[in-house]
Amino acid sequence: MQFYVDNFGLFRDAFLTTLSLSLLGGLLALVLGTLLAAFRVSPITPLRGLATFYVETFRNTPLTVVFFFIIFGLPQIDFVIGFFPGAVLAIGLYTAAFVCEAVRSGINAVASGQAEAARALGLTFGQSLREVVLPQAFRTVVPPLGNVLLAMVKNTSIAAGFAVSELSSLLPRLVNANAGELVLVLIGVVVGYMLITVPSAFALHRVERRVAILR
Amino acid sequence: MTSRSNGDPLVRLSGVNKWFGELHVLQDIDLSIDRGEVVVVIGPSGSGKSTLCRAINRLEAIEQGEITIDGQRLPEEGKELARLRSDVGMVFQSFNLFAHKTILENVTLGPIKVRRQSKADAEKRARELLERVGVAAQADKYPAQLSGGQQQRVAIARALAMDPKVMLFDEPTSALDPEMINEVLDVMTSLARDGMTMVVVTHEMGFARRAANRVVFMDGGRIVESADPETFFTTPQSARAKDFLSKILEH
Ligand SMILES: Nc1ncnc2c1ncn2[C@@H]1O[C@H](COP(=O)(O)OP(=O)(O)OP(=O)(O)O)[C@@H](O)[C@H]1O
Ligand SMILES: [Mg+2]
């Protein structure tokens, strides 16, 4: 216990960093991913092409490479970004591709008659997506979207390689300084992640139940 | 609704052709529908009735020809098309009520989002329409909680809420249990009596005789015959119409 008391500040800061990476990266991924999904089903061919290109690029690139590109590649074209914002950007852009695919599968699961009825009423493409298709798509999408976001929380650990002091960066740091306490460090880090993932899983489960009743 | 062009037909299709790949589904269709006219479209399965209906509000695009509504050519895409569609009510075989919205919300969505009515006004009108089609008591339920006949009547109310110039019905009673068919046909008959311009794809001969001004018989993507119901049912001209009628009248 004394070990945790001594290192409480470190654990707390690292936890808060992982939490912020998750929240900000997740927010970016959800907004961008939904927009991309709308592009992918839009009647405008260039938008569809753009979104498809985006998704295929990011889905097939390791996250570490995305980090590397943003933090070391962008400064080459005079776009310098700090480590933390760079990490949020990398995680958000990368995860958006997976959010897009989850949302798109949900859109495809909504009966085509729903969109048709909306268009027949005179709603524009954007309105029928917003008012009719997406609200129904999100219902079927909550479980896969949950998986995408949980994977993202774990992916934030890649930021450790890019000078962001998040939870997993404590492992080498604390183990070097306290060689005998390996197990305690590990437990501390795992508990930190679980403080984020377990409540998220509960929240997702509740959302899933709420939207299911509305059907 | 006032109109610039009262003498002209409300809906006019001229020289309309459409293909699904190799399949020539609409062939040289010419059809004019006057204000207040009720046209019933019948014909064998696959003859192009639904496609014709869906071409009128451009749920299906046509390759050749011209379709005008109230003198205005159907726009290609975008906001213009959306605005034109708002004047054309459509009722589908499978109802297509918005599953995540209550009955009341189903009816108010168009008026609020497209016509920019206030929520209070839209709800007041929606309740009147639901009353008219006999489902006012279900206003706060979800579509899945209603019977098929009730859902279809809500779908009619949803279309009426936009004050459409013309209503399209694509086999509105085909998905219904027999005991629910009449409750929907009664609503449609009363609409026809009130002067609504209607295009109705249906095999309900009783409705055609009671409410239609004209029956259009389609086969193989063409309009083969067009006549008032009495003439069509008693003395069909073409062999194909005779054959078709003998088959459906057996049932
Ligand atoms: N989206 C589509 N793609 C390809 N072929 C289609 C499509 N929709 C309809 N068809 C074909 O076009 C033809 C006409 O179809 P349509 O639905 O208009 O017929 P219908 O007269 O309404 O028939 P039914 O009485 O069975 O509803 C049919 O052969 C059908 O298989
Ligand atoms: Mg059909």
C-alpha cells in the first residue's frame, strides 16, 4: 500500500492523461466517423469516394505509423503539433475509420423503406439521415461501436511511445525505479484501465437496453 | 390550394421509358391525370405498376421522357426535388412508418421539418388527421404496437399532413389481413370523394368501381388499356386484359 501512497500523484496524472486521450479521441472518432458514414451512403459520388479512401487508408495502417506521421511527419510540412494533441488526433483519426464502418453497417441494417418514406415526404438526404436513418442505425450499432471504443481505450497506450505520460508509460518508468515492485506496478496500471473500461461497458449496456425498449 | 394552370393535367407523363439493366420496365408511357381524378392502375405482377408509381415522385429515375407535376418538370436531385416530393403523398405496401417515432411524431415530422410548421400547429393538425382516419387513440404508441390496418391509416394521415396535390398508393392493402382491408379502403374512398387526386395501384376491384374515374391496365411495361371502370370491367378490349380479369375474378 505504501508503494501506491508514495506514487499516487504519478498514477493519478497518468490515469487522467489516459482518460483525456480516450474522451477526446473518442469524441473526435464518433463525430468524424459518423460524418464519414454519411458520406459513404450519400448520393454524391466524390464524397463516397473520399470516405472510402479514408476508411481503407486508416484501417490498413498500423496506429503507430499514424502517430509517427502526425507527430514527426506533419512538422516536415510546417505543421507542428504537440505530443498530446498529436496523440488525440492520431487516435481520433484512426478510430474514426472503424466508427464509420460500424455506423455504416447500422445504416444498411435500417430497412430501405424507412429512408424512402422520409424522402417521399420531402425530407432532404441530410434530413432523412438525421431524423430517420441514423437514430435507428445507432440502435443496432451500440454493441459494435462499444467494441470499437473499448479497443480505442487500450490503443491509447501507443501514445507512451510518443512522449505522452499515460498509464502504460508508468510500466518502464516505475519498474526501473522500483525493481522489486513489478507486480504492484502492473496491478496499478491495469486497475487504471479498468476504471475507464468497466464503467464504459456498464454505460454502453444501459444505452443498449434503453434504445432497445424504444423499438 | 390555388393553381396557375387549372385547365392542364396535374400529373403528365409523356414518352416515359425506363430500364433496369436489360429489362425495359416502362415503355413509351403517356399518361395525364387531371385534378381530382382517381386513376387505378392494375396489371399482372412485374408489369411495371410500382415502377410507374415511384417514377412520379422520382423514387425511380427515368431514362427517357418527361414527367411534370402541376406544370413543373421533376427536378433531378437535391432541394428542388425534395420540395416537389413534399407535394406528392405516397403510401407504400409495407406502410414504412418510422419505427423509432410515435404515431403522432410520424405525422408531424414532415410538417415540422419540411413545411417549417410550429410543433403545436403540426400536432393539432396531426390529431385532426388521426381522428379522421380513426386512430386518434393510438397517437402516443409506436408503429409496432398497431395492427397493419391501423398502421396503413396512419401512413395515409402522414401523407395528408403535407397537404399534397396528389397521392400515390402502391398496393396499400396487399400486406393486410382480409379483415383490415376495408378499413383502409374506406379511408381512401372518402379521400376520393373529397376530391383528392389519386393514383392507386391495387387489385381491389370493388374500390376501383366505387372510387375510380379511370382504370389503367398495364402489361409488360406498357399501358395496354385505359377506360372508365365500368367499361373496363365489363367489356375489356385487349386479349391480355380479358385474360388478366378472368384470372383475378376467379378469386
Ligand atoms: N430495383 C430493381 N432492379 C432491377 N429490377 C427491378 C427493380 N425493381 C423492379 N424490377 C423489375 O422490374 C419489373 C417491374 O417491376 P414492378 O415492381 O414495377 O412491377 P409491379 O407491376 O409493381 O409488380 P407487382 O404486382 O409484383 O408488384 C419486374 O420485372 C421487376 O422484377
Ligand atoms: Mg408492385
